Amino acid sequence: MRLITIENTTGNIEVVNVDHIVSISTETNNVVISLSNGAVVRTKFTDIDHATDYVLRASSHSFSGTI
């Protein structure tokens, strides 16, 4: 399981498990990442190529603090 962070169109950060990405598509002027649970992340990306490149190259998310 590899978790990455993605900023959505409202500026909030979402943590996404890349193994659960079903599709990456465009909607109006933004790229939408669809997940296997039916959720979607509307990103600030403007084209599929940059979004896909980010998903492939992004550093894994690290949790901070103690458990």
C-alpha cells in the first residue's frame, strides 16, 4: 500500500492509496481521480498526463506524531 497526498480543488489535502485508483479523467477544467470505493478526488491538475506523472512519482505520505 502506497499513500500519496493530493490537493483537491478546494485546497484541502487528501491522502490516497494509489492501489485503489480506478481511473483518471477530465471534468470541465480539472482532472478527477476515481477510487475503488466510488469516491472521487477533484484535483487542481489541468491535464491527465501531469496527474498521472504525479501519481507515479509522488513521495509516499508519512504520518507524523506518535501512535
